[in-house]
Amino acid sequence: MGDHGRYNSFKDFYSLEDYTDINKPVVFYGLNNNRDIKKWIKHKGFKVYLPAAIEETGGHQQHWELRDSDSVFTKIGFEDLNVVVQDEVWEYLVKSNGVKNCKKVRFTWRDHRMCKPTPLGDKIYIHFGHYPEINEATSFFQKDRFVELLGDDLIYPDTFIHIITAMYPIYAETTGQAMGLMGRKTFSTWPNLNPSYELYPPADMDRLIKRVNIERQKIGTVQSELAEEVHNFFDFSDDWLYEDYWK
């Protein structure tokens, strides 16, 4: 459920079908409107909730504040509640709401079968992002700034590196996972336990350029060791889709 683009690959990998029956087992991906919440409440069969947006947990994208009044959990209650999350951040946000039956599964949004190690290309892929309403931050995340620093070869998929400049980079995780599975590093302003990620301070562009130049020396090679490390980091089982897993 939900209108999130990354869900399609996720849905295909786990062989999930569109929601049609209130009695069949179901995964609710996101409860971000009253229509979804009503479907959750009316559903009679086994169900698993996978949060899709920080706001659903009562958090706020810009400030990471928790506000119980905004939380989905105040609307759906805790009875028969099974919540699956992908990392420690989501686990904290969910459990902070008092949820007991919360399981962490390091799944990937991208179907890993489509992400094989390939020779590194000569381009850079950057995920740009900013909040237009924050005037003082707007200019920092502009593409022109990075074109000036790194050149204009900011193209996907013939890449050797992935850079995330967004203040709120969760929506770039799908690409980061795919890049890692193909043997490419991701430099991000936000920490991530994915082995292919490296944190860089937004204010220290010299450090970022140095790291980019180090990765540039690997162009044409296949980084199988990194790809394997990333593959081993994730959990590709589908156990969490079954009721017995939650007992």
C-alpha cells in the first residue's frame, strides 16, 4: 500500500499482490492518510505494518521531534500490531511510541537480484535535495555548486560513486543500496550502517573531493569485495511475512 516509488521493486521481490481481501495476510506499507488507517482498522486477517514516512511515527522530517498527537499509533492502537522496520533509527522511532512487537529486518528496497557488481563507470551520481522553505539552506544544495566542484558528469548509471547532499536522505537509500550491491561507495551527510556508506561533513568539501578522487582511481574495476560485504549486511529472507515469525 502507499504511493511510494521504491515500493514496486520491493513488492516484486517479495511477490506481494495488491490489496483485495480483508481476510488475507497483508503488509501495509505506509499509513499516511485516513483511508489507509481505516483499511488497517477494518482488516480482519493477519497484518504487518511497515512505516513509510517519519511523520507516521510522530516525528518531523526537519527536526526529528516526536509528537505523540501526530503518531499513527494513537489512531490504530496496539492490538494485533506487528511492525517491521529496516534499521535502528526506525526501530527507535517506533518503540518510542510504546510499540512492543517491533522487528528489525535489514531488507533492501531494491531487488538485489537486479544489482550485480559491474565495472565502475566514469560518472558521479548525486542525489540533490533541500527544503525550499529554508532560505538559508537553499543555495547550499544547488547542483551548480557541485558541478563547479566536481565537473558536469553527474549522470547515472555509468557511475563510480554516489553522493547524497540532501538534509533528509532517506529517499536516497534505495539508490544507495543498489549502488553498494553493485560495488559503489555512497558519501552521505547522514549516517547509515550500510557498509558502502561513508559520512562526510557538509562544510568540509575538501575532504569530500579527496575521497572522490580516491574512488576515481578505481574506474574500470569491479569492486566485488565491497559488493559482497553489502550483500552480507542485508537480510533477504521473507520470514517476517508469515504469522509464525511474530509469535
